Amino acid sequence: MGSVVSRIAAMMLAVAALLLGLAAPGAAVAPVAVVVEDTAGVLDQKTLLPAVERIQFYEPTKVAVFTYNGTAEDNLNEEVLKFARSRHPEWISADGQKWADGLFIFALDPVGRHVGTYMGEDRKVSLEQRSDIQDASKELFRDAQWTDGTVAGIRRAAELINQPWYRSAAFLITAWVSFGLVVLAAAAWLVVRAVTRAACRKQIERGDRSYSNVSMDLDVTELNAATIPEESRYGSQVLEKHRTFLSRYAAATELSNQVHALGKRSLSSRKNLRLARQFADSAAELDALDDVIADSNALLNRAATWPTAWDRQLAPFRKDLAGLEQLLAKRHGQGDSATATALRSFRDGSLREIEQWTAELADGRITPEKALDRLYEARTRLSGLLENHAETVIQGFARNEREARLMREQMDTAHEGLDHRRGRTYEPSILGTVYPSYQFFTVATFSSGFNTGVSSVNSARGGGSTTGYGSSGGSFSGSGSSSGF
């Protein structure tokens, strides 16, 4: 099989060379003229004009750029046609029904957040390609980079307008699919099995590391558990988790035996990859729990190592506090809002309080349980402040209630957490063991939900194209469309 794949791969290289030879670039032509009508006043023409003039088209093309401050409800196609009829009748064909030959218009509404592309009949492309041109600019437009986004859109247009047949995506895809089916039939199963085998080994290695740690510390873990004060609210909860520790260790041992008995061919099975992942997750959870048992014993009994154990309890909270500024500095992060100010004030106060708690704990002025209570209360307050700020961010980014609802759903999903739904891991701390993983709204989950929410809303905004020219367009049927960003 390997020699067959090698021969087919050699054939594919020959085909690739042939295709590259066919796709040798034709004559490149700079725009015959560039006209900029920046009625919105958002473009830097000193940057825009030289950049557009350097773009190479396949055929001599006149490029027109039009910006307009509208609303989200406006039809940009209609506004472009109105402007052309009143200010640039030469953009329209002699019969008034199409855009002029040799013309490409790139339009932008930065307020209504629409982008449009229009072209003469001899320069027109498909609706899908028009969307491709518009999409090339949207990420920059979402960041208010109007000039760079315009250049990016025009550059993509130059790649697609009058594109030679041998450079078209359809031709290249057809050619590669035709020749590639043979290779896929011969090699796909080998690739899948190799990838699965590598993933399986990686999971087994991950499980082995955790399982080894648990096994080496097994006697110590039992000694630590035996001396955790059961009368402590936190100690009793950790001991409740420990009661199933040995049975879970036995289950992990059985999983370890099973995965290590797998041969090379068995490692390539998806079923056994799931088994290896189950082993790795089980061992990792036990490894985290034995650390929590050790920390509970050291902290609640004020053993010599209690300061190290206490530092580990503070670590997740410290991480959240340290990550706040980066979160607030994100684009659309509403870093100058009242809720952001409240978060910063809380952070500064909490850093002082952490030092105070630690000093009081060292002096014996508060018990370990009280210190953990204060940490729980502080993390609960942070969760509330993050929830308030989430609403500020949502209101600042969403344009309507539908978008706000979509962002809230993504925030809620992140808050619940994939690990919680899978039930596999938890925060390796006393609080993380006593309380469910979704108890605290962390900076990491906030950031994850925010990123997913923004992405979902942006996808929804850019999901549809408008092709008509509105009530004032009459019988005009020029090639063009617009979409939101």
C-alpha cells in the first residue's frame, strides 16, 4: 500500500506542476482611473489612492469608491444608485439600466454598517464572488479600519473580476478533486488511523503522568485524609470526595491495564481513543483531588506547609485579578464604563485584602475556615461584578435585542462551562472541590463567552446579501449587492 501511495503522490506532484504552469499570470493592469467620493469622511486618501493604484486587475478597470453615512435600515444599493444618477451619470450605461462597462464600484456605509460592490456587465462576477469581495473587508471594518478594509475589498475584487478560467476556484477544485479522489481512496484510511493512533498515545501518556503521581502519593494521600478535621465544613466536604477515592483509583487502574494492552492496530481505533481519553481524564481528576486532600490537611491543621497550601487556594483568584486589565482592554471590552471602574476598584481592594487575610491567618487572628470563607465571598463578589460588566459589554456591542439575546446565550454557555457538562474536571482547589465548577464566573469564562458571542453576532450580521435597488431604482438591474458587517 505504501508504494502505491508513493506512486500516486508522485503523479499528484506532476499534476500540480502542470496546474501551476497553466496558471502562469497573464498581463496585470493597474486601474485606468480611481475616483473617491468619501461623503462619510472616513477614508485617508493619502493612503488609499496609492494603495489602490498599485492593485493589478486582469482587464483595464475604472475603480470608484463611495462612502455614505446611513442607518442599519438603509438599502445601500439604492443609495449608491441615487448618488450615481445625481453626481456621476457616467457610472451608468447609456440606456440607464446597467452600470457602465469597465467600472467597479466599492461602497461603504460605516454608520449603517453595510458594504457593497457594483460592476459593469463586462466586469460582473457571481453573487457568491461579490460576497467574497465584501467579506474580505469586513474584519477590518468591524475594527473601524475603513481605509485598510476598502483596500482589502478592492484587492480581492481585482483577483476575481475577469479571472482567467484556469485560475478560477471551480477549475482548480475540479482538477484537484478529479486527481485527488484516487489518492484519498488509497491513503485516507491510513491518515485517519495514523492520526487516531498518535492521539491515542498522547492521551495514554497524559494519563500515565497523572496515574504515576497518584500511585506514588497513594499512602501519603491516605494519611492526609485520615487527619483532615471532619468537624470542619470544608474538611467534611473534601472527605466526602475522598470516600470514593480508592474505588476510583481501582477503576483508573483497570483502565490503565486496558489501554496498555492495546496493540498498534488497536490504537488506531476511534473506540480505543475514547477509552484512552477516559483513562487520562480519570487519572487527571484523581491527581487533582489528591493535591486538594494534601492542601486541606495542611491548611486546616495549620501544618508547617500551610502557607504553600494557602497560596494554592489563592491562585485562581489571583489569576482572575491579574487578567482583568487585559479583559477590559479588549476591543468592545467597554473599559471606560462604570462597571469596568467597579472591577478595577474591586481588584485593587482585593489585592490588599489578600495580604491582610494571609497576615491574620499567620498570626492566628482568623481560622483557616474563616480565611476560606472570605475567599469564597470575594470570588462571589467578583462573579457578580463580571456579570454586571457582561451586560454592559452586550449593550455596547449588540444593535438590537436579538443580538443581545444571542450574546447572553454564549455568555451563559461559557459560564456553565464544557468541563461542567462533561463532568470530568474541576478547579484543583478546596473551593473548587466543595463547590461546582460553575459557581464562580471567572475572567477566563467571561473572555470565552464574549469572544464567542461577538463572533456569533458578526456572523449573523454578515449572513445575507441585498441585491435590489429599492423603490427608487425603477427598472435598473445593474450587477451589484450589499451586506452587513
